[in-house]
Amino acid sequence: MLFQFVRAVIVCRRWIFAATFLVTVLALSYCSRLHIVIDPVEILPQSHPFVASKSVLETVFNEKYALIVAVAPKSNMPYDAAVLGKVQRITDGLRSAQGIVRSTLLSVSSQNAKAISGAEDGFKVTPFRTVLDQPERLRELFNDNPLYQQTIVSTDRRMFAVIAEFDPDPMGYAAILSRVSSIIDRERDETVSIAVSGHVSLLGEIELYSARMIILAPIAIILIGLVLFDAFRSFQGLFLPLATANLALIWVLGAMGAAGFSLDVFNVSTPILILAVAAGHAVQILKRYYEEYDRLRESGRSPEEANHEAVVASVGKVGRFMIAAGLIAAAGFLSLTIFEIKTVKTFGIFTGVGILSALLIELTFMPALRSWLKPPAWPQRARQKHGMWDFIIARIVAWTPTRKPFVFWLLATGVAIFGAMQVRIENSNKDNLASWTKARVEDAIINNSFSGTQALFVMLDTGRDDGVKRPDVLAGVEALQRGLEKIPGVGKTVSIADFLKRMNQAMNGNRADAYVVPDTLELAGQYLLLYSMSGDPDDLKSYIDFTYRRANIKVFVRRDESPFILEVVEKAKEIIKVSMPSDVEVRFGGGVAEAAALNEVMVRDKLLNILQITAVVFVAAGLLFRSLFAGALVMLPLLITVIFNFGLLGWLRIPLNVPTSLISAMAVGIGADYAIYIISRYKEELARNPDHALSRTLDGAGKACLYVAASVAVGYGALGLSFGFKAHQWLALLIASAMFVSAFAALSLIPALLQRFRPQFLFRQSKGE
Amino acid sequence: MRIGVFPWTVAAFRVAGLIVAGFVFDAAAANAMTAHEIMVCSDGASKVGDAKSELTMTLTEAAGGQRVRKMQMMTKLQSDGIDNKRIIRFLSPADIKGTVSLLIEKTGGDDDMWIYLSALKKVRRLVADNKRDSFVGSDMTFGDIIGHKPTDWTHVLLREDVFDGNQVWVIESVPKDNQVKSQTGYAKRLTFVDRRSCIALKSDYWDETGALLKTIRASDIVSVDSVAKKWQFMHIDAVNQQSGHGTVIHFDLYQANQGISDDVFTPRSLEKDR
């Protein structure tokens, strides 16, 4: 039936070309509708406690995405006038920057930074900005107001920081960074050093590094093409698999645009998977085409006849297994739509539809195109024999009847499992960048001089207006802050309690023993009223809500790895259990908490993805070959690939985080195809000539697997050149590993297992046939 | 034919003539007023010898949360006829009840302010750069309440207009120097001054970066001293255009010229009068 179908395709090839052209143009037009979601948190389930708190944090406390700019003199001079002037100009410039949350702008020259001073009969509120030209007075005010130490001024009083919060920008963090960089850059000169950090800066830099993909992806595609050219020694070999892969990609992007799906940041590397799978099928067909063409020419057919017949034979013989492999993989990926998380659904649909598109193209457009193209030259010595590929295949053929494959894979898998057991589940935005990159260096400068460039927020809800003024709540806040400050890595904590303590001290003649939280609700209320008389209604918005029902404790941290953040959260929960009234509800949030949530959810779900796809592949392959053993065989290279990926993570101390778990989930999409092609070809060759079944299988389908694995691995190896950006280098390493491990596992282990166990599904049927 | 004229009719016509002449004169004088004179008129429009009032202040945040405060306020004009003494006693909510503040305005200098916290039972002098600070946590600054000194600003009469059915002058004011700009926090003001009372019916304020910051509207204007031609708004609302905060102050009671003693406006009295 497939043979007839391909013949019909060749006859109607003009229509196929026209239809392909139209579909591609249509898809391209819909690609522009594809909405790209930049904010990773939007993709997370909003029910996650760290994510659910985001709306409270943003709407109640105005906490958005922080940017920190720190200015220090090259000299050792504290309170340097030039530095203060620059801080003032940067503050003024940022005040009118697009997207800034003005009430959060904090620096020595912002209106809301006020020193509270007390005397026997008086209470004075002095905005720091009014004494910028009086270094002695500034020193005095900072000494009296520990609240601002290490937040806007460094311990040695040389470095001054400007902290600003920004609304998320639809164009991403890099867009915010680019808008503010002119304000900052004009203050750079030989007298000062200026460092920039914070959530906006780090994520903005990561976006800029990610944008290297625009250059690296074409390089990867060119390298893939070159390896395929070397393998096939023909321009068809170079272009056709890439054409299938790229057309499939355009179609699926168009389909997603038309259906109103959005593409998120976690799916930017999914095209690699589609490219690898689509090229895999294309190479299998193309490889078979050349085999058939050579065979037909040897039998005396004319080039045109041989070309047509080879096209029909290649698709007819390999096509049904390609359809089966494609459908199994697509079913596996489409089954991910049952997941709650949008990005996983998108990943499933994106990959599933991409694979189906590749199948359609390989069954229609590619046979039509190959039948229309000029027949290949023949005899083509270079195509028939070339060293490296044949050498590898010959080694595997020699290996297969021995115990060596089993010993090798058992040992290797054992080593990988040992490595996998040491994998750290850890997400850190900073860790995406190498320690020598500008962003990391500047982050370290600010981190060392201030209380931390990242913040975790602990939000309290007392359930009723004025609840935060309660002495028991304030005492709980105080205990929590002091407890958290003992954790190494926590720089400082700031809350409404700090303001109230300072006011209490100032109102009591600056007595040291009066630096305590107010002991009555009324006194706290009156201090807050007093503070409101000397500022703006929004001055305390970061710490307390409008009706004094909720409070926010800022926990400045110097580290952002998810296990550390979770440790701080756990410690906070312990203290809260003991010190906070039981009617106070506590939530945690902020960029670092969201990143920890993201890691927890994404890693867990990606591991579940792997299990689910593996299960679907096992069942579907079992049904295809009507054998559980076959199901297990197909599943095997896929499992080994995943184990090896985790082993690499463990041995190389690469954390299991969002990008690395995404790559591991992609790896399961590759191994199954190889196994199906090898088993089906082996079955075909067994029926033809059992004595040469192994060598012919490996020389045909096996070599095609090798071509694809090598080309994709080399292509994406180019990402290893993305110096400074570890996420790209992890991608390069893990994709290369996944491609080689899945190919070698399929090539060496499956034939060895088939020969050793001689499963009934293969040998009985082949005997029958 | 001779028409008999009663003496009272003549008198009535004379009075009417004077009234009409007065209106014509007033109108002519008003038409002749410069932007600066209008703002001086506006600055003094509500300044009575003394006044006692009770007011309800409702603060609203963008998300809809509200805080309601009741206060009693007493003011007394100082001997220079420009500056006020102002005492504010908080009546509710419960936690701030009994808190009293005393403000002695000083044109050309920092105002003096004292605060009595009932929970602490202490009077403290509060020193702050208060012209641009919030008036008791509202969206108005002390400067907005006290009034911005007309001589600190350059005023331009943009047009005459009708606002809420009232004839108004529309005056644009910009600070004379950066110090005024920094002290008030405003780069520009646009004031709709009522031609009848000189009360600012609407004022728009632009912040130091040039962005529209807030709008204050006064309504329910009543005459509180017909002799001295003093007027008072009974309702005022301010909306911060950037944060979405809003403040509404409603005067539940307003009595002018009650002969309030100077002794009321001393730091000592804050404690006594609790």
C-alpha cells in the first residue's frame, strides 16, 4: 500500500510541490502570530506557594524585579563627593526610566531614604539627600541608622548603591537593562568603578547570552549539513535531511501560531529535538534510497528508472517503520498534554506535531523531490566506502556476537548510575554564567560590599487590619529576623520592626536599651502615624500594607542556589512555629524563591515526562512488534541515554536544573527511533539472509543512525563555543552525549540482545516469512 | 409731565448704583489682576483669624483598601497675617486616638512641629523637611495644606475658563529656582482659581521629573467671613496619578473666628489637652 502511495506521490509531484509551498507560506505567515512568553514564572502553576505569593508581593508591597547599581571611588576615600554626585545623577535618571516603580527607588539621594535621629526633647527625620555635601553628618546618620548600612552604603562607606524595582517588560529583562545602561554608562570614568547586579541585570545578561543562539544555531545547522555531506558524499545528503527538519519546524511553529499557543523560554531548545528526530527519519530514508539506487543500478536499470524505483522502494520499505517510530514518539510527546504546567504541554505539542510534520514531509514532499532531482552519479565510490563510518560499523559488527557489548554497557551504566546518584538538584540564575563573566564579577563586588544582591521575602498576613502593630506579631518578626541573620549567606533582614525600633529609640533619647519593638499596639500605630508625617504614603509600602494587616520581611541573600533558599525557608518556618502567633499566615516569595519553585516543579515534571514517554514508548513498541521483549528492547537505549545524561551531570558536577532537566527529557525522544529502525531492518534482513542480517542491518539502518547522531552531536557541539554561558555549554555536552549514547546503545546492544536471546517475535516470524 | 420721586426710591437707586458700580469695579479690577495677584488672592482666600474644625479623612489605596481618620483641627493666624499655627488632634481610629500635632508655620524658614504621642505620654519636637512631606499620611503635602508661597513661583495666566460651573482663572506656576522645586517636590502646578472666592478649585501637580503627580479638587465652597471675604472648602479630594492613592477630606464642622487663645498653640498644651 505504501508502495502505491509513493508511486502516486511521484505522479502528482507538481501538486505536492504546490501544496508544500502553500502550506509552508501559510505556516510562515502564522509564525508571526506566535506569542513568546518571556517571564518564566508565568509558565509555572500559579498554585505553587512561592508563585502564588507573587501577586501579593507585587500588588501589596510593590516588589517587582530589582536592579542594583553600586558606585565606588578608585581611591579609599569614604563619602567621596564625586561618587555621591554620580549616585545622585543615577538616582535622578532612573526616577524617570520607563517601567520603574518609583516608590521603590532607594539610594542615599532618594526622597524615601531618611535618617531618624533622636535627642532628649526632639525627634528628627533627615533625608540623606539633604546632607550629601556634609560627609561627617552623613557618617553620623548612617551610624545611627543601621537599617541603611549595607543596603545603600557599604560597610567601609566607600560604595553607594542605587536600588530600583522594575515592572516586567514584555520585551524581557535585557530591554530594561538596555534602557537604563545609558543612565549608568555616562557616569563611568577613570575615578570610579560602577557595578550592576540584581535580578534584572542577571536575567538580562542571561537573555543576551541566550541571543547568541541566533548565530550559533545556523552554525550548528551548517555543521550538521557538513557531517551529512561527509557521510553521503552528495549534496542531497547535505540538503535533504536539513530541508525536512527545517520544513517540519516551520510547519509546527505555524500550526502553533495558528492555534494560539505561546512559545516560552523553556522551549527555545525544543527545535533541536525536532531537528534531530526529523533529520533522523530523513537520513534513514535517504540512506536506504542510496542502497536501493546502487542495487538497482547494479541490476542494470537506467539512472531515471533506478531513481524512481529507489524512491519507491526506500519509502515503501522503511516508511512503515518510520511511521511507526514517528507515531510512537509523537504519542509519547503528545501524552504530555495531561500535565498541568503549560510549558510541558507546549513541549509535548511542539515536539509531537513537529514529528508528525516530519513524517508527512518524508512521505510526500521528499519522495516527490527526490524523484524530480537528477539521479545520483554511479558508481559512487566515495559513497560506498569511506573509512571512519565503516570502521565503526565493522567494530560493532565484530563486537556484537561477543560478550563485550554487555560487559561494556553494564560497566558504563554502573559508572553512570554512580554519577547520577551524586547529582545535585540545584538552580541558580548566577550559575548559568561563568564566574569570570562581567555580570558575575560585578555581582560578586556588590555581594561582598553589601548585604546581598538577591532577596527572599517573608510575607505575614495577620488576617485583620492593624494586626501587624500587635506586639506579639512584632516580637515574632524580630525573632525571625535575628534567627535568619545567623544563617551564613544571609546578609541582612529588613522589616517594619526595624523602623519601629529605631523610632522607639529616637523617641526615648537615643537610649541603646530602647532599640526594641513597641510594647503596645497603640505605640506602634502612633509611630507609624508619625513616620507618615515625615514622608510619603508609599515610603513604607515595601514593608507594610495600607491597612497594616500584612507585613513583608526582606531577607537579603548573597547566594541564590535553590537548596540554600529552601534551607532559609525551612529555618524560617521553624522560627515562625516557635515565635510567631499561630493566627499569622506566612508566605515566601521573590525572585530567588520563584527560581527555587521553578526548579522544583520543572525538574520533578521533567523527570515525570521521562517516565511517561518511556512508558508510552514501551507499550507502543510492544504493540508494534507484538512483543513485550521488543517493547523493552526499544526502551533500553532510551533509558541508557537518560542514565548517562544524569551520570554526566553527577561526574562533572553539573547541577540538575531547569536547562539540564529539559535536555534530559529531550534525550528520551531520540533513542527509541534508532531502536525501531535497527529491529525492523534486522527483521527484514533475517528474512532475506540470516547470515548477513547483522552486518547488513548495521551497514544500512545502523550507519544512518550513526550519521544522524554524529551530525547532530557535532552541530550542537558548536554551542560549546558559547564561552561564559554555561547553559549553552551544558546543552552542547548533553546533546552530544545523548546522541552518541543512544546511537551506540541501539547499534551495539540491540543486535547483541537479539542474537543472544533470539526473541520469538523476530525469529518465529522471519522463519514463517 | 413731572414725575414724583420718593426719597427712598432715590436712596434705593443710589445703593443699587453703588452695588452695580462696585461689581463693575470689582470685575474690572479682577480682569486687571495679574497671575501673581490672583495667586496671592488664592493664598489668602481661606486665611481666617482662627478656626476650629472637625474633619474626616479617608485614605484609599489603588487596590481599594481604606483608612478613615477623624481629627479635630484648630488654626490661628499669626501676627504677620501670613503664617498659621495649626493643632491637629486625632480622634480615631483607636490606636492613634489622643495623638496631637502642633505646627507653627514659618515663612522663609523651617516650620516648627511638635507631636504628642498618647501611648508614650511624651511631647517631642519633630524636625523634618516638611514642606514636601505628607500631611498626616495623606496624598497632600504640608506645603499643599499650608499653601505655596506665591513669591516663590513664576505664574502665568493661561486662560479664563469655566470649571464645574464656576468662572475660573487657569494659572500655570513654575518654581523660581531649583531650591523651591526641591523643597516642594513640584516642577509645575496648574491651578484653576475660582473668580468669586479665589479658592483653588482644582490643582494639578507635576513632579520633579515632569510627570503628572496628582490632582487636588476642592468643592462645597462656603463663605466663612463675609466681612473679610474669606471662604473655605468643605470637601477636598486628592488623587495621586502615579500610585492611584486617594485622599478625601470632609469638614464635618468648621467655625471661623472663635477667639481661640494663643495658649492652645504651645507644646505644653498638647499634653494638657489630651
